[in-house]
Amino acid sequence: MNIRCGRSVCALIVLIGTAGVGRAGAGELLSVVSDDDGKPVADAVVALVPTDPALLAAAEPALWAPWQSGVVDQRDETFLPSVEIIARGGQVVFRNNDVPQHHVYSFSPVKAFEFVLKPGTSSAPVVFDKTGVAAIGCNIHDQMIAYIYVTETPWVVLTDKTGQGRIAALPQGAFTARIWHPSLPPGKPVPSRPLTISQGLETLPVTLALLPMRHPDREHGLY
Amino acid sequence: MSFRRRLIYFLFATLALLQASTAFFAYQFTRDTLIDQGKAQLTQTKDLFVRQLDEIGRQIASGVEVLALDFALRQAIAQQDRDTVLSALRNHGRRVGATRMLLVGLDGAIDVDTGDAGAGSPRFAFPELIDRAASSGSASSIVALDGTAYWMVVVPVLAPVPIAFITVAVPVDDQLLQKIQGLAALPKDLALAVDGGAGAWVALAGSPGAAKLVRLLPPVAAHLPPEPTDMVADGSEDIVLAAPLATPPESPRMAAVMGYPLAEALRQYQPIILAPFGLLCAALGFAFVGAVVIARSVARPVEALALATRRIEAGDYTPPEPLAQTGELGQLSAALGSMARAISEREDQIRHQASHDAVTGQLNRAALDQIMAGRLGSPPSALLMIGFVRLQEIVKTVGREIGDRLMRDAGKRLVALIGDATVARVSDSAFAVYAVGHGGHAAAELARRIVAAFERPYQEGDLTIDAVAAIGIALAPTHGTEGGLLLQRADVALFVASRSESRVARYDALADPHRPEHLSLMSDLRAALGQSGLRQFYQPKLDLVSGRVGGAEALVRWQHPKRGSVPPDAFISLAEETGNIQRLTRWALASGIAQAAEWRALGLDLTISVNLSVRDLADPGLPARVGALLARHAVPASHLMLEVTENAIMGEPDTAIAVLRELADQGIALSIDDFGVGQSSLSYLRRLPVRELKIDKSFVVNLAQNAEDRMIVQSVITLGHQLGYSVTAEGVEDEAALARLVGYGCDHAQGSHIGRPMPIEAFDLFLGEARWPSQRLAAAS
């Protein structure tokens, strides 16, 4: 996928009200992320942070369950998936399913580590206890990059190939939608949108100005 | 200008012109070729230069990219270990030749700086490069910063996402440009120029000549010419090409400048261009030596010839030394020699001709004058003039050639006789002999010997010529001390001698008719003609048949106021010589005819006889004048008789005969005077209208005593009568002669016995008392 730099941001947010989840009923949000050219953007993280911290504290443990652990595979000199969402305190195992060794490292303040994985081996679980994004690389293969998104909220989603992500079981209330993508210009604040969740489904259209991909298409392993 | 100098100048000018034009064309051709070559080279290498600069950038960038991937460095950056990062950057900076390396954060702030800490801005100066590096992986560009050109390379540090940027500044300095030039075989003059801010380009780096090239560029505001341009500055010529360089907007504009130094390129060809000058110098040297040698080989002989010519001009005809040369000058020298000889010979010949007579080979008159120049007479000397009286006659008879040979023979005879005296031919018919030391006797003796020598006639084949010589002698100092005068006097003496028996005469001052007083006599005669100083005498002419006086002969007499009576022979011949005879005749005719008219008026029947001179017969106007006079005085033509001598008629026969005929046609009687002593032929006389013969008195004077004379007179009278002439006898001095004449039947007689010539008064008396009365006119008697 080749995404070019965007010029402007406009938002179309659709809130879908959902019924019966949580104390105050439940809503649902469909995020639709595209780039400046209107092409759908995959692997974008949309995280909804409630304005009221009580809502976060009141979130049911079941909501956190999908984000407690994750596996980042290595195949064809590629990290799979390239973006992995993990709850704070969650664990990620790096597994070498590839032919060569990989020297997995992170210098990110979120979590710094490094280890060498021989083919067919997995790492010890790496606990991410700070929120933020950790960029994971391979010191042997420069083009291998993966991002561990350590989320502070359970209401988070990764967009699919169509650029869509759906977050359900949302309590009604005010939120900030934070949108992140690897190709956002570095050193710039992460785009965010305030929104209010009520009953039913809402849609959040997001247009991102992305940098051109520095690395060629990983899926085809071309350099 | 001398020949030598002209030759040298000519050779110099020719060679200089030739070589200068060769050099000029060689220079022009080389220069044009080099300009084309330079332009082509610059055009070809322009892109190469820019590419080389880019290549430098790429090399630096790739080095930095490798650095940026260094795990330890990335770790140190990620962990914000500044000291480690700084040392790593310094270390790496040395490898790539950077003077300054920075670590710039994603926000553009400088985190680490290998330059002076604290110096410079806290933010990176070229954020555009950061942006490009962020999107393209790395960015590099040439920039100008603080008066230096740099390659600025920006490489992101990926961990694995960009966490910072490493920037490297590699100065593009003179050495680097030199390296590029060497690597890519670029033109020698390379420079980087920057917009100096004042509108003009400023050199940042480059070869020694680069700053000059940059100054040649047009102002920054103008476009840089895309083609190579020929530019002249500071006395040198360069072909310049400038290409703008891509720079980030934060950097001032920059340009790559390449130059092709034409002067330097030409310098390689200097030997070729200068070669003609070297050749010229050598050729001039050769030409100078050659010209001097040639000119000397010409000038020396010419000077010698000029000297010889001046010598010849001065009269020295020694032929000049022949020149060794065989060319034109040799010919000229030989010609000059033969010319000198020819002039010498000709001069001798002319000198000989000038002083010698061409016919006889003896000295001429001029030579004699020279010999007799100065005062003569000491010692006494004699000048003999030897004349050949008959020479004119001889020439007319046998021709001039024989006459010349005769004179040549005469000269030889004289030379044989005279010893050491001098002989010269002084006129056509005369020689002069000048004998120094000869007195009167010696001269006379010499003259006699000469006369004797010429008694032997000149013989040529069967022709014998008796060239009778007469000699006149003049003596110095007796007759003169001066050559010219002596010649004149000898000439006079010769004239006398030629009429004398002895044929030798000494000059006699008394007999000389050519003395100066003679000349005054002529003018006196002219005066006498004008003033009636002349008188007419009349001699009676007796008619022997009737015994009466039938006529008179008019005879002119001159009573000179100082000299008394001048003899007729003297003044008549004088008048003939001086051309006054016609006036004299006219006067005689006028007075004679007037007298005849008077006589007629008195009833006397007298015929008047007037003498004509030989010159009168040459005057065609005479008959008309005579007719007019007769008519004026009413005298019948039958009463006028004109007397001419035989010789007068023989002298100029045709004119004389014509005049005589005209006179006769008017009825005037003509008489032959002095008949018998001249050389007339009777057959010739027959053709003339003559009426009377007058027998010369020499036959009549002694008529009574001389039987021979009597025979002659008698014969003439008989002959005359038989031819139809009347005959008059002159010189009748006695009665016996008169009686005999009467006896012979002579018609008229004239003489002292009858009556002398007398003035008109005496004549009138003579007629009144005489024994012989005058005839009277029929009307009166």
C-alpha cells in the first residue's frame, strides 16, 4: 500500500447508539480513516479516551481482555502484525517463524529491550507497562518495523484494509478520539477529535496527512 | 640611398612581411581553433561538473546513512547519551571529511553539535533539507554558509522510525574542487560562485584563476548565459560557462563556473607562433650578410668604374683595370675600356682633322695661325704664299678629284723642298710656307726653287697638267709682326705675282689696292655719284667714209677732291667690285643721252656711245630703263650705241644675250669693245645682235710700223664687213695709221690723232674749229 502525504483533515463522525451495555447503555463508533487522496488507511489506531476518568475505571474487565497479550510473528523478514495494540501491563511474545535470525530491539521510552531470536524460537513475554507507542526494529533487517501501541483505554481499534474499525460497548459520555498511524509525521502531535457517545452507532471519518512510505511494501518483501 | 642599403631594406621588408603574416595567420587559426575547442570542452563538461558535485554529495550521504544505522549510535541517541553521540559524530565526521556534524531533533532543534558549543543557532539552518530527508530517506545539497560552500547532507536516524537527523557539512573548498577536476578531467579553472548579496557573484572556492572568472559573470539579477562566452578582462581572455546550482531556499543562490583560459591555451602554441619570428631573425641575419656581400660585390666595382669614368672625363684615356667579374659589371668594365680607347682614337683623329687639311694632309690655316701666334720677326722670318692661279679652271675642266690629287702632289713637292719650314694649306688654291730665319734673300731664293719645282707638270696617267705656281712673299718684321697681317700681305703679293712675268713678287705697300685707304675711295665714289662729282668726257668718232665726225664715245672721269684725277681703270674696277657699277652706268647713260638730245637741239647728227659693264648685262631691267631715257629726251634709238667687251658677253652668256637682244630690238646698236684681245668665238658672236666691232687699240697704235698688226687689222676689217658689221679702229695716234685705215676700208676711227677724250666745252670747240666737221641733221642742213 502506498499512501501519500495529505493536505487537510476533515472529520465525519457517526455515533451509533448501542443499547444495554454498561450502566448507562452502550453506544458504538465506526471509524473510517482515509488519506488525503481518499484512499482507505489500514493499521490506523483509533483510541477513545473518556473525558471522565470514572468511566475508564468503571470499564468492565472483559473490555480489557483482548488487549492483555499479543504475539508479533516474524515471517519473510516482516513483523506480523506491524501494529499490535496492548493494554498497559499487557505482554507481547515475539516469535521467529522465519529462516534467518532476527535481532529484535526497541529504543522507545515506552519499553526498551533487545534480543536475538533464532528461527523457530519465541521470546519471553515482554511486559509493556507504559502507555505510548514503541517502535520495534530488527538490527539485522532495517526494513522490519513493528509498532506496539500501549493503550490506556479499552475502547480502541485498528482499522482494517477498508480503513474501518468498529468500537462497541461504549458508555454514553464525552470522549477524545486519538488517531495514530506509523506514517504520521514524526515529532508532531497525534491528531485527536473530541466526541460525545450516545445511544446507537456513530461514525468517525478521519482523513490523515501521511508521509510517503519510507519502506516498500512489506507484504511483497520487495526492497 | 646606396644600393646596399636599398637591397637590405628590401630583403628586410619582404622577410618581415612574410613572417609576420605567417605568424598572424598561425595565431588567428590557433586562436579560433582553441576558442572552438574551449567552448566544446566547456559545454561537454558542464553537466559533468554538476554531476561530480552531486556524486560527492551522494558519497557523503551514503557514508552518513551507514553511520545512522549504527546500532550503538542509535542506542545512544535513543537514550539521549549526548557525549557518546558527540564523540561518534566527530569520529565519523573525520572519515567523510566533514567540518561540522549535528544531531537535529525531529522538531529541527540542534541536539548535538560538533562545532563550537554555543556558537550558531539552536535550530538547523536548512529545515527544507530536514523535510526532504524525512520523506526521502536522505537529502543533500550544496549550500553557502558564512562565506563557505558546503555539501550539506541530512540523514534521518531510524530506530527504526526516525528519531533524529544527522547533518553533515563537508566544505567544498579549493582542494576538493581540484580533486574533482582531476577525477573528471574537467577544465582547469573551476569555481563556485555565490550571490554575495550586493548583486554580484562572489567566488567561494576554486582554482587560483577562479575569482577572476567569477568577476566576469553578469550580475546575479541577469540570467547566466547558457552557452560558453568569450570574455576579456585584466588583459587575459577566457571562455566562461556558468551553471546555476540547486540550493535550498534558505541558502543564497549558487553557480558552478568553468573557465577555459585562452591565453594559457595559446601559450602552448607559443613556440609555433613564435617560430616565424625566430626564423625571421635568422633569415634577417642571413639576408643582412647576403645583402652586404652582394651589395659589396656590386658597389666596389661600380665605385671603381665611376673613378675610371671621372679619369676619362678628365682626359686620361688609360683603359680601367678589367674587372675579374664576368657578369654585367664585367661587360660594363670592358665596354668602358673600349669606349676610352675609342674616345682616345677619335680625339686624336679630331685633333688631326682640326689642324690638318683633309685633302692634302698638310696643316690647315688654323694650325698655321697657331704656329704664327704671338709677335713674329725675331729672328726674321718669311711667309710665302704659293697660289695656283689656274686651279679653278683646272677643276672645271678635269674635275675636283683630280684637282684634289694635284693639290696633294703640290703639298708633297713643297714638303720636299722647304726643309724645316712649315707648310700649310690656307685656301683652295694656295699653300703658305712659313720659314723662320729667312730674310728677304733667302725667301726669294726659296721662292725661285719652288717655282722651278712646279715647272715640272703634274702627271696622272696620260693626263698632264701644268699648274702654274705664283708666289707672294711677306717678311717679318719688315711687312708686319703679326701672323694674320703677314698672310694678308703675302696674299696681296701673290695677286701681284700671278700677273707678273717672274711669278714671284714681294709685297709692295704702294701697289696694294687693298690698303685701308682703298676702302675710303669706295665711299668717296658713292658720294661722287650722288653729288655729281663725276664728269663725262667725250672722244670724237670719225666717219672715214664721209670725213666728218659722226659720233662720240662718252667716258666717265672722276676728279677726286683730294687726290685729283682718278684713273678710270681704278675706279671702274672698284665700282665693279663693290656693286656700284650699275649706279655708275645709269649715271653715264643718263648724262650721255641728255647730251645727245642737246646736240640734236643744236642740229648736230651725232651718235653717242656708252660703255656697259659685265654687271650691267646681268640686269634684266636695263633695256626698259634705256628705252625710258631715250623717250624722255626724244633721242632716236639709232643714235645710241652701247659698247660691251668680249669678256662681258662670254661671262654670263644667257642673261647677257637676253638683255642685249631686248636692247637691239629697241633699235639700239651694240658694239664689241676691245675686239681681238678677248676670247670670243666668231660663231658665238654671230648669234648676237651686234652692229659694230671696235678693234683693240693695241693692234692700231703701231699700225704704221708693224706689218703683223697691219695684217690683223686688215683681216678683222675684211672679216667684219663680210659678216655685216661695221668696224671702228681705236688708238689712232698718227696720220699714217689713219691713212692706212682709210685704205683698208675701215668705217670709223677713234684716237688721239683725231681727238682725245675732252670735256663737253672742249668738244664743242673741237667741232667748231676742226678739220673734221660734224655731220649735221638733214632737217637742219
